[in-house]
Amino acid sequence: MSGLILLVILIGIAVLVGGWAVGIYNGLVTARNAFKNAFAQIDVQLQRRFDLIPNLVETAKGYLTHERQTLEAVVAARGAAISGLNAAKASPGDPAAMAELGASQGMLNGALGRLLVVVEAYPDLKANQNMMQLTEELTSTENKVAFARQAYNDSVMAYNNRREVFPSNLVAGVFNFAQAALLDIPADRAEVREAPKVQF
């Protein structure tokens, strides 16, 4: 009789521990899916930004005949940024992929910033209706990218906190829940930190 009671107690403990582990595992999966979904929002906004850039360059081409290097730098930076985004989409949260994405977006921000400074020197281009509309859309998209990046970073922080606190870290270690990386803009270059400024 006492052996049966001991067996029931052991089974009850095993069920409780199993339920506890399943609950933690499911919470980690939910948090990981949340930051991946937040990254998908960054992807949407960056794709919109990439779609605007060729139109911006084409509009500027007719006016900036002596500024080919600036235009080529924007096109090259856009290509690098697309590659960075594709690497990050393959593995959202991966530290190397997120670092590449942050660096490539920083380069693109710098190139766009230089282009918009050049545009200021050409009053006809600055007053062009297409250019005005494109720069407005670009500014709006930059704001949406910043909000999406903040939401992603918040989700990553929540996931990392969940996987690092005890006792969740025990389950995270067993099931290989890797740490996710934030999307940071490199801090060592001032033009990278600032979104392009548009003035009329």
C-alpha cells in the first residue's frame, strides 16, 4: 500500500515538473515568434524604402548631371542594404545577420543623407513635384522603420529576458533557445545615427 502511494506521489511530481517545463517551453516559443513577427514588420518597411530609392535616383538624375558619384553611392548602398536584409530574413535575431543589416542600413542612411544635402543645392530639383512627394514618402518610411525597429528590439529584449531568468534558462539551455540580437545602427558615424533630413 505504501509503495502504491509513493508511486502515485512520484507520478504526480513528474506530471507537475513536465507541465512546468512545457509551460516554460511554450512561453519561450511564443516570445521567439513575437520577435520574428516584429522583424517581419521591419522587412515590410525596408522593402517599401528600397522601392522608393530607384524613383528618387531617377528623378534626381536629370538635374544632378555633375553628381553621378552621389547617385551611384546611393544605388550601391541600396544593393548592400538589400543583401543585409536578405541575410537577416533568413535568420532573424542572429547576431552576425543583425550586425550586417545594421551596418548596411547605416551605409544607406549616410548615402541618402548626402543625396538630400546635394538636392538642397538645386532649387529646381528641390521644387520638383515628384522629388517633393518622394522625399515626403521617404521621410514617412524612415519614421515607420524606426518604430518597427523599436518594436523588434523590445520583443528581442523580452525574449532574451525570458530565456535568461531562472528557471526558464534551464529549459532554454536544454532546447537550444539561442540569444537573439538587437538591431542597432552603428554609433561610430554621426551620419548613420540620423535619419535623412528633408527640408523645403
